[in-house]
Amino acid sequence: MVGDCRCVVAVGMCEREWADLRSGNKALAHVFATPSTGISTTPAGPNLIRSLPFIAPKKACLYIGTFNAMSTELALQLLRKEPVTRRIPANGPKQKAIVEPITRSYPQLLRDPATCGAFVHGMEDEFEAVRNNAVDALTTLSMHRVELAKVAISFFVDMFNDEAESVRLNAITSFHTLAQTQPITLSMENVKTMAMVFQDGCADVRAAAHRFIGAVRAATPTVAKQILDVLSAGIRRFPEDKLSIYACLQGFGRMNTDIVDAQLGAILKLDKRFLPKQPDIEDIEYIGRLICVLNADKDQSLKFPRFVYQHALYLQGKYPQFLPCETVRCFNYKICKSSEGL
């Protein structure tokens, strides 16, 4: 509760500071005019209006990220512009369930309009530094709050398409960090929203996106196929990214064993109605898909065409860092017993 109070005070105070700074309040200008900002303490003028407005929301986002004791209810409220509601079950058969704002549980906290959608406003702010701080704060608060992390997924994904390269990179890197502590599952809508980041002109942004995908789960087999199609398009456009994408597919296969099993034929582009055609082992797109399915075969239970076993042994010599040793050892034994088809 103490963390909630401090958060609301910080957000509310900085929101009022923002309004005052926008109107050129001289007293607040003096407060913010410190040696570290390099801004003059002289009365409000054109330079003050240009230099100061971003400071209040920037500081607010920094403050919010430090409130580790904040309740999950308040944290969720910071992501929603409308008050969070809860359903109260009926006491008897003739009574109806009641839906009421959670603000009744926190009457002095969540009623403050400053708490509604604070993160949303921060991520939509015109200043790059404010958006970056909003991403950092949301990441910190989501690290140990499963429910908040689930709700925050769509917000992080939206930031992948930010106009500023530093914000895109920060959002992807932060989301990857979050995926190390919270289970992240992507929907089809999420994948479609982030698809363009794999075509980004910045190699660092693309590499960060690859690392992120290697640490998440797909909601359905269809989503997994969409992710692989997006990565295939990326490797065709940027062949120089192949090692980064191979590492991505290695992690994605390990994270999605059951889904890869269900989509094995589609991933390797095999049709059960026909005899399998051996792909070109030098095809970088095929190599990536092969790395994905081989890493998904954790217990060596999947049944592959004979050429897959042979290709796996070839890849073990060329890209040993992307193949699990136990799989290759098992393939050495199975290669003479494999069947000609799935």
C-alpha cells in the first residue's frame, strides 16, 4: 500500500508539473532548473518551453519503475485509461453479480485520474526519452507480476514499430529480458504487428528481435508457422543475418517442442501424399527450419525422412553450436533404421 501511495503521488505530481511547465510556470521552472539539466533559472521564455516539457513525464516514468511494492491492481491501472473493474459474485440465487471498479478497494489511490493509463501516455509521448523510460519502468514492474506481464505484451509489441531506433531496440531488448523471468506467449496479432521489425534497416534491431523470438512460445501451431515464415522472409532479404536467425530458431524449437511436432511436415515443406524430396542442404532457409525441428526433438522421438538424419550429421560438422549433441549421437544410431517418410 505504501508503494501504491508513493506511485500515485509521483504520477500526480509529475502530471501537474507537466501542465505547469506547458503553461510556463516560473516557480516550477526554477525547481527543475538544476546544474544537471544545464537549463537557466531565468523566467519562462521560448528556451524554457523548448527545453523543459519532457522532464516531468520523463521523471515520472523513472519513479514508477522503482516502486517494487506496488500492487498488481495499481500496476494494471497504469496500463488502462479506464478504471479496472472486478466481478463480485451474487450472494443468493435471486441476486445478480455486480461489476464495480476496483477503486473501491483503493479509494484514495485509484480514483486519482493520474493513475489511469500512465504507461500508455508515456509510451505515446512525443519525446523519445519519455518513451524509453516508460518501457524500462513497465519491464521492471512486470518482472515479478505474471498478470501484468500478460497484459503488457501488446504494449511492448507496439513499441517494436516506434519511429525512433533507440526506442525500438530498447523495447525489444527489454521484452527479451522479461521473457527470461515470465512466460511470454505470442498470438497471431502480436506476430503480425511485429513482422516489420525483422525487415528493419538496423542490424542491431533485427538481431535483438531474433534473440527475443528464441525465448518465447507461440500460442498455436498456426502462429508458429507464421513466425517461421517471417524469419524465412528475413533470411532471404538479409542473408548476412543467417547465424543470428539460426540461433533464434534453435531457441524457438526448444521452447515449442509440442507445436513443432504438430507442424513438422509444414515446417520442412513435406507432403505425406508424395515421397519426400530431398532439399538442397546449402539452402539457408531450409537449414534454419531444420535447426528448429532438430532442437524441438528433445527426447529423439520424432520420425524424420532418412535425408534429415544425413543432413543433421552434415550440420553437426558445419554448425555444431546449433545442434544438440544428444540428437546427433542418436541420429548416428538411427540413420540405418530410418524409414522413407514421416
